[in-house]
Amino acid sequence: MATLDLNNISKSFGNTRVLHDIDLAIRDKEFVVFVGPSGCGKSTLLRIIAGLEEASAGKIVIGGTDVSNAHPVDRGISMVFQSYALYPHLTVFENIAFPLRVQKLADADLRTRVGRAAEILQLTDKLDLKPGQLSGGQRQRVAIGRSIVRNPKVFLFDEPLSNLDAALRGDMRVELSQLHRSLDATMVYVTHDQVEAMTMADRIVVLNKGRIEQFGTPMELYHHPATKFVAGFIGQPNMNLLPATVKSVTSSGITAVLPGDAVVTLPVEPGTVRQGDQIEVGIRPEDLVAAKGLRATVQVMERLGGVSITYGVLPGGTRICAALPGDTPVREGDTIDLGVPVDAAHAFDQSGAVLRRRNAPQIAG
Amino acid sequence: MADTVAVPPRQARRKVLPEGVFAWSLVAPAMLFIGIIVAWPLVETFRLSFTDAGLGGETYVGWSNYAELFHSGKFYDIVYRTFYWMFLSVSLKLVMGLIGASLLNAAVPGKALFRVLVMPPWVIPIDFGVIGWKWLYNGYFGFLSGILQRLGIIADPIALLAQKTSAFYAAIVTDVWVGTPMVTLFLLAAMQGVSRDLYEAAWVDGAGRWYRFRRITIPQIMPVIVSMALLSAIWTFNSFEIIWILTEGGPRGATTTLIIDTYKVAISSQRFGEGAARAVVIVGLLTAFSLLYLYFLNKVNKHYGAK
């Protein structure tokens, strides 16, 4: 098992630069998730680590060895593909055994290793079947089995759950987390799904337009998003970003005017923000409470049972979303008051950088 | 529950043709068409094979055409030669096609141009191409003979089509030349249908080029290889114009396959009855061959996991 360090990785396709100076230090046995919208470069970065793409510049170090120019098989990695990339003409056994056959491993040894992988993944009774006879989740497990038998230093996963239905995806998330614990391996996992990132990662890399926006634990990202992008990307439903004008900057923080002339004083470090500047105030839907503050006209209610996701508009047309208690007696068309809990609110300057919060909660986990 | 549901009254009231009549009237045009252009000639051939039909009319002769055929040693030579011709030519087409498709599938600059360049043998009218080969093989002004002489391999001009063995293999070469491009393109299409992920996965696992070809490409395109082999076999078995233009089945029958023999008897000698008997034998042989083949294809598809 090993650490994985990326130093100044850049990648261009023709004149298009898709990765800009990526620096990343992944610890031994860590489960790191690369997350970001499509086209952010997360899959390219993974393929560069795997050796399927060549970096235009930079260094890849796995377990202290520079593998930047090494063949994939010599890097000590193994990869699980989005499509699973199972060989349809081979049995489950032969699919899992494939890397070992390439290595020309002795038959007895090969059988033990495939058997052990099959046991871990509960595939023992499926070994004689062809991939076509398996369910999506089982195919996924075969693909993982194929990477386990190689005993890699680092496991790479490229959106492995995106071909599964929602229910199965939930199950597989749990299975993958358990697998990570039982294998005690370094894992790098690419997804566009922030729920997968939040639930499985030890630490998350948020990528946007080929740059790292933030690298931190799920709760760090949730409570201390470094940028507006991270704030909007992490958390479900998405954080509300409300335009606001700075009324005054005092020792207790920034006093800002929100849509509908609601005035709040946010306990944040003002940084370079001055009176009269435009900022954005970020409030998570689950932090909004029924209290005096913002007045919103409700447009759509999504009653999920425990919570009611309430979508409305503020005066001036800004949309807002609040996660209210399940039985909130509100209907579409009603006007409601939403209180802004100032300690939970975030403020972003015009560049999108966060203003540090003074009363942020302790981070769990 | 389901059997208590009545037919909706609206549908029952509507006046329609009886279902059977309607169905048959839909199928009728196609059946008529097939009947005229396929079934009738086939039946007629079968009927003729029991007559001594020629230019002077016909009388029923029973099995005598067949008896004559099966008692002549020459006929067995021809059947043997036809299968030998077929297996050799089809094998070469498949091997060359596989090599060609692999080369065209490789990521090299200008591969689109090469893909176009393999097509002429298939695209130009077959007679032009074969006449070209006839010139190459010619003993007086032939290019091949000239080259061999220049290189000092032979002293005197050689007419490749004038000797039994060389004529047969020269015809094979030309047949392979005509038949390879199609095999190549079909195999290329099959290769391009193989998911890139499979190769990448194998590459990450350390599989080399040859290993990937052997354990991924070949199994993945096996159903297409097998189908192409069948089609190519039938076409090669019945390949007429290439041999006819080059040698007319000669010299001394060295390139006479079943189809050439049938043509010579039925058309050149105008012994329609005897020719028809040969045609029926061809149908029988090819049917048996195809059935065997489809059985094999089915097994291959099952083995290689095609749905």
C-alpha cells in the first residue's frame, strides 16, 4: 500500500489545456474522491495516474517511486472502468484471472488468488458464468475482483457506479466503503455525484475547469467551502447563493442587504470587502428556519416525508430553496418568512472566494 | 381475471377481412416474387435433371444423369478440386483479411487513405481486374514472367496459365485478390466495434499487443470471422467468372470446378439435362455444407458470449 503524489500535473489536448498544475498528496490507505462537473478533468487526471494518458508536464509518484514514464502495469495500480470492461467471451473466473494469466502465474497460485477475491466479493457461485448472465451489481464486483487479484498499491475507480440504478448504487456505495476498510488500500475514485463523494471519501478533491478548487474532508468542504463553486457543488439540495450589498463593515462582521431589503450581520472576516461592494451570501437550505427575515413566495413544495423541500422566489426574482420540517403547513402560492441563521451563513467576495467564518461549527469525523 | 375481460364492443362491430385472408394478402406479393424468381427455376432445374433435355427436345430418363455422374471418376476429381479450391482460397482470404484489417485498424496517420486503397479489387468490374491478371500471367508479354526472367529465376518465358499446376494456383491468387477486400472491410468493421475499454483494461493489466489480439480481438470478432467464412465459402465455391476468363477451366481441366463443369455441359455443350443434374448436386453439397456451418456458427456464438 502506498502514498500517491501528483506534482504540477498539466495536460493539454492540442491547444486546449484541460489540467492546470495539479498538486496533490494522497496518504497511504486513504479513500480520495475526485468530484466535479463533466469536463472538469477528473477522468483525465485518473487516466494520467493510470498511465492511459500521458501528462504534458508534471510528476507522478506512487509509494515514493517516480512512475511518470512507467508502463501502467509497472505503476502498481489497477483500474475499474465505468463500463466495467469485462471480457464478454470469458467466464467470471477467467475475467478475474486475466491479469494473472498475463503475468503467467502458476495455476495453483492463480486459483487461490481468484478464489480469495471471489470470496471477498461474494462471487464464488458465479465463477462459471459469463458476464452477460450477471446483474449490473455483480458485473461491477467482477470488475473490482479483477483489480483486487493484482494486489495493487493504488486502486483507481472511474465512475464505477454510474451505470447502476439508484437503489443498487446505494448498496454498492456501502460495499465499496467496506471493501476499502477490509483491503486497507489507497483508493482514488472519480465521480460526478457529490453524494458518492460525501458518503465514501476520506477526503474529496473538488475539480473545476482543470483546477483543484478544494481538497479536504467531506465535512470540511461542507462547513468551510473555500470557494463559491465548492459551496454550490457540495450539499444536497444546493446552497442558496443570494446577491447582497455590503452596508457596513464593522468589528462584528459584515452587514449586508439581502433581496427584499432584509438586513443581516454576518460574523465573517471582511478581507478586502468594503462598504458598497456586491457580495454573495450562501445559505444552505437546511439552515433556513421559519422566522422573520426573508420573505419568499412558495412555488413548488417537494414533500419527502421527513423534510419538505420548498422552492420559492424572493422579491426581485432571486430563487431560494429551503428544507423545512416535513409537516410545515405551507402551500404553493403562500408567502413565508425564512430566518437567516447568521452563524451558518457563508459570504463570498466577487472573485468567488469565501470570507472566513468566525463561528463555524466543530468538524465531525 | 384476464379471461373475464370481454372484447371491446367497438372493435367487434368494425367490419374487417377475416384475419387469415388479410395476412395472406400481405404475404402474397413477396411469395409470388420469390416463387417466380427463385422457386420455379429451382423446381425446373430439378425436373430437367431427370430428362435428356437438349436443343432437340426432352424425354424423361429417370436417374440416369445422376448415375452417369456418380460413376465417372472425372466427376469425383472435380468435386475434390472444387473443395480444395474453396478451402485454400477462403483460408487465404481470411488470413489476408485478418492481417489487412489489423493493419488498417492500427492508429497510423493516413489510415483513411489506406482503407480506400484496399477497395479497388472489389470495386472495379471483376472482368477488368481478371483480364489485368491474365496479362500479368501471359507467357509472351506477361509482367510476372518478365520479372522472373530479369531476376534470373527462370531462363525462358513461362506461361503461368498454360500448365496445370501453375494455372490452378494462379487462379487461386486472382480469386484471393478479388475476394480479400470485402473480408478485410467486414473484419475491420468488427474490430472497430470492439470496446476500447477492453483494450485499455488489458493494457493496464500488462497485456502486450499480441496477447490483446489473441485474447480480445480474435474472440470478439469470431462471430464475424465465422459468418464471413461461410459467405466467402459459398461465393468461392460458385466463383465462375474469374476461372472462366483466365482459363475456361483448362488446361486439361486443371481449373475446372463444379460450376465451370456445369456451365460447360449445360451451356457450351447444350446438354441441359446433364447440366441440371450437376446443378442439383451443387445445391445439395452447398446445403449440407451450410447446415454444418450454421451448426458450428451457433456453437461459436454461444462460446464467445454473443447474445
